[in-house]
Amino acid sequence: MKQYDVLIIGGGMTGASMALMLSGHGLSIAVCEASQSHHKNSQYDQRAIVLSYSSRQIFEAMGVWEKLLPLSQPITNIHVSDKGRFGFTRLSAKQSKVDAMGYVCSAGEIGEVLSDQLKEQSDIDYLCAVNVERVESVGNEVVVYQSDDVNEKFSAQLVIAADGKSSKIRQQLKIPVSHWKYQQIAFVTFITPEIDHQGVAYERFTEKGPVALLPMKDGQYAVVWTVNEDEAESIKQLSDEHFIETLQKRFGRRVGKFHSLRNRLSYPLDFIYAEQLIKQRVALIGNAAHAFHPIAGQGFNLGLRDVVVLAEQIIQANNASEDIGAESILKNYESLRKSDHQKTLLMTEGFVRIFNNPLFLIGAIRNIGMSCLDLFPSLKQQFIDRSMGVSGSQSKILAGLSVRD
């Protein structure tokens, strides 16, 4: 039975980031990935990922940002509006005194950079085609079992579950979750605008759901268009030409005429929130711990903040020759993350409920709210800091320090 200090279940973007953050600190690390190859992982696709300012800091600490930056489109401005109403707000990188409000990159490109970096690390074993079925805490270690027809087992002082929103590990450990379906479908695609995007992102709220346009490096916009389930089926049946026409009517012509549609996909939206982040020498990170509505673009960024806080707890414990899987260490991680999770949940769910409500009075209130953001700079900056993931951070790396400080 192969033994490790840390074993990470799930080799997607969050799991790979976790391994890289721990690398170089005297730990033996394994990443178990169910697919045949990390280059073919289902998470490493062409969906657009918005990286917040805090995610840039984390990737800098990880040593991969120099490779990601040439692939990423900086967001210089964000324009938020409510179709048919007066309210809007603009968020500016220049006014916030940062290089960018965030960065847009494809999941495929992020995945390739991370997997290439993994292969260079001598203290990380990347184990492909390893389908973990269950874990069992035995004394001061966790035994990791594959499917019944595979006899090979692994053990570690600490197991980290990064196996997505349908996490087998979370389910096997019977960790309770809050779960509901939004009864909405997200359509994701890429379009070419008539007018150059100039790094401007748009969030356009409509009576039938929000439309987000995210600028890409190649001059296109990545589109995230959310609709109610009762409308989704008819949209799925549209030809590409009629899809573009319908999207254009929904968003408007602020960036001119849309054309050149590609990579059109759709998926249902649901909410998952684990009531515990730790149990029996196992810690949950990323979508295994939380999956929120994409309206605020916080999903992967929130998972990266899980990564950096958990990594700091592990590294500090290891440097002090402490048991890295001890309950006290994991409880520190859980207590540090709960506040960020809850604040992000409140922000995201607040957006969902306010901007999906068709009542006139609610519409008037949200328009006043957007106008207030433009009128009161301090209020706007608080909102920006929360969106960029730098508000009230308890991470040393995000505070500009080393984990050794």
C-alpha cells in the first residue's frame, strides 16, 4: 500500500491547484484522477473562467501566473445594467487602482498550464484512471480504496476531496448539504461582437434572466446566458442564426451586432452547500464544499481561496512537526473558511433573488441600489473588494506574506 502525507481526490483545476500549492514544502503528495489523462479531464474544456484579483495572487504564489497571463484577457471595466430600467453601475480597474478587475481565460488553457506544472514536481504523483470509491480513517491515517475490481490501496495522513459538486467522498462520509435546483439553465457560448470589446465585461439583467458577456483574448465574448427551465427547451432547438438573434434581442446592441457563434453548450444550475468542511482526516475544497449560481462569477475563485487557506494550515503544521491531519488543524481551516463562504453565499443569493424578481417594486429597489453604488465610492469599493476576493481575507498569501511569516 503506497503511503503519502497528502492525497488529493480529483485532478481538476482545484485539485491540481491544491497539489501545486503544497509542493516544495517537504510533503509527499498524490493526486488521484478518475479520467485516463489530466489533459483530457472533463473540467479542462473551453468554458470561460473569470479569475478574480485574489486568484491572480494565488497563482503568483503557485508559480504559474507568468504562464497564464499571456492566455488571459484583463477586465478593465465592468458594466452592470437592468434592461428597460434606468439603474446601472460601472466598475473600473483604474478607479480601484489595480491592473484589472479580473481576468478571463478558458478552463482548457488553465488546466493545461496546471497539468504541465504538476509534471515538473518531483514530490507529486499524478495517478490517472484511479477511481476512488471510499475512504476509511484508521488511527492516524486514511486508507483510500478504489473500485472493487482494483486491489491497490493508498494511505495518507490527510485526504482532500476535490471531486466536484457530486463528491463521492462527501456522500460516503455522510456530510450533510443544503441543496436545491434553481430551475434555470445556463447557455454558454462564444460570439464575435461588431465593436471591439476593449476589455469591458457586461452583466445585463433582464426579466427572463441575466446575460453576461466576458471579453476573451481573441476578441470574442464568452457568453453566459441564464434562462428559466420553461424557456430553455425552445432555445435549445434554435438554429445558430436564430440563437444569435434571440440573444441579441435579450442583451441589446451596446457592443454592436453579434455574429460568428461557436461552442454552444448548456447545463442546469443548482445550489450545494456542505454544512461541514472536515470529517475523519478529510477536508472538502471547491465544488465538493460549495456550488453557487454563476451570477456573481465566484465559483472557482472561492475554491482557490479554500486551497490557499488549507495549504497554509498544512504547511505551518508540517513545519512545526505536527500531525497535518489532526482535528485541530482541520478545524482551523473550517473556521477560517466559513465566513468567506457565507458572505459569498449571501452576495450570490442576494443577486439571484433581487435580479430574478419581476415585481415592479423590487425592480425599482435594485435600480436605486445600482445607482447608489455609482454615487457612493466607499460603498462601491466594498462591493468591488468582495467581488475581487480581497475583502477581509485571513490568508497570509492574499495579505502579501509568505506562509513562513
